[in-house]
Amino acid sequence: MERKIIHIDMDAFYASVEQRDRPRLKGVPVVVGGPPHARGVVATCSYEARKYGIHSAMPSRRAFQLCPRAVFIRPRFDVYRAVSAQIMALFREVTPLVEPLSLDEAYLDVTENYFDQKSATYIAQYVLQQIKERTGLTASAGVSNSKLVAKVASGYEKPNGMTVVPPEDVLSFLSPLKIGDLHGVGKVTEQALRKQGIETVADVQAMPVEQLRALLGRDRGTELHAMAHGIDERPVRPERERKSIGSETTFEEDTEDIDTIFETLIRESKSVIASLQKKELVCRTITIKWKTDTFQSRSKRHTFSEETADEERLLEETTKLFNGITFDGPIRLIGMTVSHLTTPPAARQLTWQDLDLRL
């Protein structure tokens, strides 16, 4: 049986919640994150703010420079979690196979579903409609036969859009994309390919797998060849094995420059979060580690009330941890680790009496 996978991604989630709850902010550039005149990062921003070049993980000071009239708002994670719980509960009314990636993003396997509905497109339309009715927010959806293609498709017509890619259209859908648009292709791989004149997915599709293996190594070359052809057998998994992921930098020379240290930490944190998301895991704890010029190891950590893989939230908490550190001299190393990794508990099995189908 051909699989039917939906990827749902909320549109500018945090900022959209703020605009919903504060009608005066509708149509206004909104930046959720740290204040503009202090060290901090952008968690997310409204589509009005994105027109100025503002994006997540950007230093708040830079965002203010790009759009001084933007409204900066501190995140309200308790509110975002509550809204996310509404959305995830909706997903689980449709199928038990729900794999959250963050507060605002999830895969749904609807090959078999509680509605006994054969059309994944119909289910995606229903879900988007219900999100709007129940939360006042919009989302975008990608529908296809794999997680890889569904995720790419969900970003194709943002905001408030839906893209359906039938199995027979997968190759033609992927071929014009830039190679970096494939989820899981990092900057290092992208740069290596571009040096060889490989710019698009079509370029990869035209290459023999042996050539890719010679260029990237056997495992990575084989994986990329499969991705370019839309081959992705990964199941939608409500539960997953626990792991930890970390990254760190040792400075060429010990430094006391706070901006340099902070920028390095954020760069390492982004790398960790990218790995977290690529593995499609969520974390419970983040830890900042640093070493002094006398090789003393220090650390500071934060444990969330629930698991997350949300880049904006993780960078926000990393920044808070950093701002609470008093360095008593030069440091030689800084890094960040996420731990207690898993996925949320498996969705409960609903009975027909639990469901309000409203189809």
C-alpha cells in the first residue's frame, strides 16, 4: 500500500499567536525574541517583518537595524505550549501516527486513519480548516508518499497553503529545487557539491550513484542519491530512542571578548539544533560548556518542562543561560549540548466515541 504522509507546519507560529492575541499587531512587523538593545536572538517573526530580511536566530540588534519600527515581544512559551497542545490533539483525532518535531510542526501518517478516509488531500484540508477554526491561526501542509517530500512540499506555498505531490510527480517536483532545499542536506555537503558544479536536485538525479559515493563517501552518497529521487522509507514514529548531541569550538587564542564568545556559542548551538532536527528528535535539557584558560571545565544547564526541537526556543534559552554566566577570565572553549532526547509519548488510542468528525 502506498504511504500517505502529511507534514503540517504552522505559519510564523509564535508571532501569529501574538498577533491573534493582540489585534493591534495585525499587519505590523512583529519580532518575538530578545530585546533589540541587549544581547539576544530572534525567536521568530511575522511575515511583515520577514520582508525586511529579518529571520529566526538573527541577533535582535541586527533585526532592529533592519526594521526599527518592528514591535519586539518576549516569548510566552506557556501560551505557545497550550496552543500546540490543541493542535497536536487535533492531529491525534485523525491518526495515532503523529510525530511532533517541535511545538508547531509534525508529521502525520494517514495511510490508515480514524476517518477511514482514502484521500490524504481531503484530510489535510480538514486539518488546516480545523486549525483555523479552533485556534484562529493558519498552517501550511505538504502531502506526499514520504516524509522527505511532504516536508519540502509544506514550505512550497507558505503561508496558509497546501502542496500535494502524487508519487508519479515526485521526481519532477524535486528536480528544480536547489540541493540545499532538501531537508538534511547541510551547508558542508551543499558546498562540496557546488564546487563540482552541482546546483540543483536535477543535477544529482542525473548522476550515477557511484559518482556521488566517490564524492561524498559511500553512505552519504547513497543517501543523497535516494533523497534526490524522493526515496525515503522512514516511518512516522511517535516514539524514539534517547540520545545526546553536542558541538563545541576551541578558540585559536584564549579570549575575553564577550561578543565573540556569544556568536561562537550561537553558531555551535545552531549546528546542534540542525543535527537534532535532522535526526527528528526532541530534547529536554540544554547545557552550555566552557573551559577557562587554566583548562577548568564549567557548565550551566536548563531543563524544559517538556521536550522540544524548536530552534527559536532553544536559542532563546541558550541566550538566557549565557547572559547568566560571569566569566572570570579568558576562555579557550565553548559549546552546547542537548540531552534527554526522545519524542513525546505515543498518542493515545481514541475510540469512535471520542471523535467529533464534522466532515
